[in-house]
Amino acid sequence: MRRPPPPRSPEEHVSSGTGITRRSLLVSTAVAALAAGPLAATAKAAAKAPKVLVIGLDGALLNRIEDADTPALKGLMAAGLTAPSALYADPLAPTSSGPGWSTLITGVWPDKHKVLNNDFTGHQLAKYPDFMTRIEAAKPGLRTYAVASWNPVTDIIFSAKVDTRVSTPAAEYDAGTTSRAVAEIADGDPDAVFVHLDNVDHAGHDSGAASQAYLDALHGVDTQVGRILAAVKSRATYGNESWLVMITADHGHTDAGGHGGSSWAERQTFLIATGATITPGSVRHDVRMPDVAATALAHLGVAIDPAWGLDGRPVQQPRPDDFDALRDTLRGPVDEGGIGSGVLGFTHTPPSGWTVDNARMGSGGVTEWRGWSFTTDEFWTKAARDQGRENNIRARGVFAVADGDEWSDRTTSGTFDSTLVSPPYDVRGGAAATLTYTTYYRHEAPQKGEVLVSYDGGAPVVVKTYAADTPSVVENIALKVPAGARKVQVRFRYSGGNNWYWTIDGVKISAA
């Protein structure tokens, strides 16, 4: 969101779960940027009091953090996890602050929380509340604190059930937000803290992400992050605490400035995280925006109820699937001209145990999409923007795609008809079993997607057919395992022509 230069105002507005209060907060003296290593201590977190600090850098780009003079942020990256990630785009939601912060803070995508713009019209934040509200419900004895330079974060997204919500006066802007966060951490006893800093976004709108002004803004916010981290370390009880620190952003920026569209730069976000259970210097590609909320809940020992419908999963509990093992084998574009030669993102070679049956597959077409392919969000969405590919939100890392639309962009013979075949999974005859997978399907007749299962090498039987648009979902299909069966194999058959696409990810069988 574009914000005007902060006007001068003498007032401070503080809202809390018990009503509106006013208080003066001490401004901490400047401290040197924290060397982040101690935050990644390997001491067992279970023996220490868990604490969470989330700092949101509005409009910050990870690649420009790497370019800028940002010692505190780079120290955190060296001491912990760096996870680049990407957002959705219209028609799901624009890459703007309202949907972005709501996704990060609630742990669900915009199709659930329904914050689809910066007006928050028709939102479902009561049904899918912020992670601090969930903390208050599960562990009301914990202290929660949120402070923001952009008021909707603390006035709307975080509910009144949060112990303290502070909307920093515009006249004080990020300096006031930082001072309040420092005072609360150093002198209070918070268990969960959220801090929103806005000036990087302001610089992006005014000067563009390719500008020196944007780099200068990143340097400035890095100094503020350093002050907040120093406040953590200065606590008298720090040695008995296990702090999880997460740094993230709501969207990116174009080089010229601005966001809201579907370009790769605008869709960028990231997570930088340090804590006792996080591997120093690690990089992951399976982390998505809703994971921030889930990770905070898990660290504080709040059990995640499946009934909440969270899309996030704790980063402390990675669940890589078979397709993710292909990342190091991905190659650059062959026929696709708009992706960029430096982008590695597709292979036709399946992971161990999987096969692709192209016996019915037509010939010719675009090499990258001839039959089922294994690809990444960046590679696939850059192949053709604004055709809905950006909204494959529930896939993670490397996923499988059958894309008849892109395949047909060069001369073809025959039709697109390809089947992705899983390895055999163990089942118990007569017992219940569930087939789970993440999928996203865009339809145009005569296209069809079929899910088939076979037991112990028998004839495949259709258990699910796709013949209409299906948004990104996690499917759970109950299987009727025949008596005596020991193995089940799954097939995903896509048939069509110059139509649309089908993605598959996270395939697993849960057997009783």
C-alpha cells in the first residue's frame, strides 16, 4: 500500500483487550546491532521459557536486503533459516498490504480470511483470527503485544483479545514503533511480540526497489531491527528464555516502485528465522506465508487444532515430499522464452519410485510441458502471467504439473494425455485408508483430470474426476481397501488439448 509522508501529530493511540488506554513509553538509548549468533543457541528449548518475536518489514525484498548494508538481518540469516517465498495474485487477491499481513498473521490464505483489499470489506477475521488471539484463548496467562506503523495491522487484523495493541502516531512513524517495541521487550514481560515497520514500503513507492533510497531505507530498518534484537539480549532473564525470532514481509516492489500486480518482484516475500531448533545458515523452499502464524503457535506450545483450518505448518516440523527431492536436478528453459536463462525450474524425470506414462501423449509442443513435468512456482508462473498460475497457493517447493495450455504454444500432433504414477504404498486389507494430495485445476472442455487407484497390481479404478475449475485445495479421499490387499498405487491422468492445467503435490496415503 502506498502511504503518504507521515504527518505531524502529537497523539499516541494505544488499544488493548481491556479498552483504550494512554501511557508514555520510555525511549531506549541507541545500541549496537546485535550479533545474532546467540539467538541460535543449541540449548534445548524445552528447558527454557519460549518467547516469540515477529518483525514485519513492509514491502521489503530479500534480494535487496542482500544488496544493502544490513548487518543485523544478514547476521540473522547466517544464524538461522532463510526461506524465500511467493504470494498469490488477482483474481485471488492483489499483492497489497491488507491481504499480505492478514495471511501472515492469521495462518490462512485470502480465500479463507477474505481480506481481499486494503479496505478489509467482508473479511472473515473472526472465523480465522490472528495467532495472538489463538494464544490468548489457549494460554491466557501469556502476554501478547503488537505495535505497528500501519494502523490496520493493530486496529483490525489483531483482535481486541490481544493484551496490548499499539498504533504508532504518524508523527513518530517507525522510530516510535521501534522505541515502543524496545521498551516493551526490555522492561516488560511479553511472551509474543509483533512489530510492523513501514518505511521500506514508503521508499519503494517513492523511489522504486532499484533505487539507492530503497537500499538506504533497508539500512535504516536494519538498524531498528538491531535495536529490537539488542533489547531481547539485554533482558535479565534472557539466559532462561528460548526466543524464536522471525522476520518477514507482506509483498515486494517493482524496480520502478509499486505493487499490487502479478509480477515476480511484487509477489516476493520471505521468512528469516532464528531459534534453538532452527539450523544455522539453512535455506528452504517449502515455506509459505501462513507458516509464520503456525510457527509462532508451535513454539509457544499451543496445539494446532485441525478444526481451525490453518494453511500454515510450523517450520520446526518440515514435511518434504518426494517431488522436493528433485530441486537439485531442475534445469533451465528450453522453448519458453520469457522465464529467463538463469531460472532453473523443470524436469521430466520423476523422483524415485514414481513414473510418467506418456504412451498416449501427443508429440511436439513446448518441451518443458510435454507430459507431466516437475517444476517450481517461479518457473511455471513466469511461463505465462495472469492466467491463474500464481494462485497455486497450497503447493510447496517442487510440484507436478500437466499444462496442456502451455504445451500447445508450439505445433503439436495428437492430444495431451499423460499419467503420473505413484510408487506402491502399504495398506491393510479391509481397513480404512485416505489418499491425500494438494491440487489446483483449471478446466476447459474437453479436458479432464482423473485420479485412479489400483490394489496389488490390479485394474485401476477412478476415485475422483475433475471436470470443472477447482481452486487450490488439499484433497482427502477415503479409499475402500479390498480384503487381503497389501499395496495401493495412485495414477493422475490428465487428458485434453489446448486447454488449461492441473497441479499435484504432497501425495500420501494414511492407512489405519
